[in-house]
Amino acid sequence: MATSSLGKIGVLLINLGTPDTPETPDVRKYLREFLMDKRVIDIPAVQRYILINGIIAPFRAPKSAKVYKQLWDDRGSPLLYYGHDLRDLLQKELGDRYLVTLGMRYQSPSIKSALDELRNQQVERIIVLPLYPQYASASTGTSHDMVMEIVKDWWIVPSINFISTFCDDPLFIKAFAEIGRKHLEARKYDHVVFSYHGLPERHILKGSTRNYCKLGTCCNTYHKLNRYCYRAQCFETSRLLAKELGLAEDQYTVAFQSRLGKDPWLKPYTDEILKDLPGRGIKNVLAYSPAFVADCLETTIEVGQEFKELFEQAGGEHWQLVESLNTHPMWVEAVKQMVLRN
């Protein structure tokens, strides 16, 4: 069969999402949609509804809006415009045989609108790539869930390939290492911190294969029993990045940020470990946030600004955030190769 007679291959890139504007009503709307997801806050529906709509959204939205206003720039939300940029660059790299779309799990552009575009073009199959390097039910899992919820109502459902993790993808690792290397060459750093978005410990235990997970040394190696354990993947990404950067084991720390509520989350907590570093003689720190492929509130504001202030208040001298992958050429190539392999 000639190539020209084949239908297009659809590519759906998915990221978390962002408020439409940094104004309080839009931030409140975003928080409600995000936190009402049963894979994000996994408590009974009635309790979740009361917690989100009665406490978190009303009180947190005004505070979050102030932070989003710090993040917003002339192009809007970095998470959104870097997503559009990646989509366009990937489309150019893949060519006319492919149709690349972008959908956000929460807010706009929606996953449904992206899938409708692929459906209207009658693509012969779809490759779904959530832009989360490490699999978690609250990120990758809910993205897959939404895709399946939408296509179940289609009369014709094409073949769909889901890419669930790329925590150890060689080009993903090399791209992040290259961005960090320019900082290491410009200044001497005492230590590197790899800070990942946290999860409640119960999320990790719920996904444990054969009760393998002990939230401890079980993540020292990465294999089939912990392949989809978020914690194990974070440690694997860190080991590979450290190797690429030439770091010894005592030259870096893996930690977790952005916890919510009183239940135990993955430890150690980034905001706590960074306060101890200056007392150990570690005054210059390079900080990575390798759970995010585009700069956003959790990288630019939380790691880049808030953690910097905490570190300096504790006696640190220099805290430097490594920019995210955004539209780095090697990252675009990494995504292209992931698509072609699938």
C-alpha cells in the first residue's frame, strides 16, 4: 500500500492544565476541577466535595491567584504556551503523516477538543503522550482515564497507544542534563537537589505490585516490580541524571515538594531538607525539578523563588533553579522518537 493512501497518525500531547487567567474566579474554577478528580484526592465523593468546595477552593483561590500573577508573563501561562510551542515544533519534525494536538487534563484546551480534532481528521490511530516523565495515577493515570471516558462514546474507536512513562528515556535525561550543565560550568556548586512533586504515601502503596513497596530501599533499583511506582521512577531519573552529570551519590539529594493536607506524603520534604543543608557546609545548591517538562508554578515560583528564600534564610548563599525542558531541541527530538517508537 502506498504511503499516500494511508490515513494520518494522531498524536495527543497532554499536560495538567492551568487557569484561563490568574484572576481569583478562574483560579477557583481550575482548583475545583483539578482537586475534585478522584485520582487526585482519593477520598469518598461526598467528603471530597465538601472539602474542595467548602474549604480549599474558597480560601486557597485568592492566595493562589496572587502567585499565578507572579508567574504570568506577556504570553500568559508558561505551561500553556510551552505546550503550544512543543506541539508546533513536533508537528514540524514529524511532518504531514502525523497530526499533533494538545489537550489539558483540566481547563483549556480540553482533551475532548484535541480528540475531536483527531476524530474529524479520521486518523487511523492515536498515540497518547501525557507529558509526565514519572507515572502517577494522579497525573498520567487520570489523563488516560479521561481519554478512555471520551472515546467510549465514539462509534468507531481507532487503535490507541498510551505512553505511560519516560522517566528513563535517554534523550529526556540528556536534555535535562545539558540544561543543568551550563550552570555547573558557570559556577561551583556544593550539591544538587532533585525535587519532585510529592504524592500521599497511600497513593504509592495502592499501586504496589505484590506488596513489594516498603517506601524505603525498595526503590534503590528499578525493575518490573516497581516499574510504575512513582517513587521508584523519581529515584531512577535522579540516578540517571546524576550519572550523566558525573555526580557521586553523596553529591545529590532526592526530595519531594508541594504536599497538601496532614496525611504523610513522600519524604524527605524539599522545604525541610534545604534548611539543613547550610549547617552541613552546603552553601551553593543547584536545584532540578525533573517531574515537570515545562516551567510552571511549581518550578518557577515554588522551587525557583520560595525555596531560594528558605535556603538563604537558613544561611545558604546561592540557590539556582535549572530551567525546565520547555522547547529545548533535544527534548523535542526525545518526544519525536517516543512517538516514532509507538
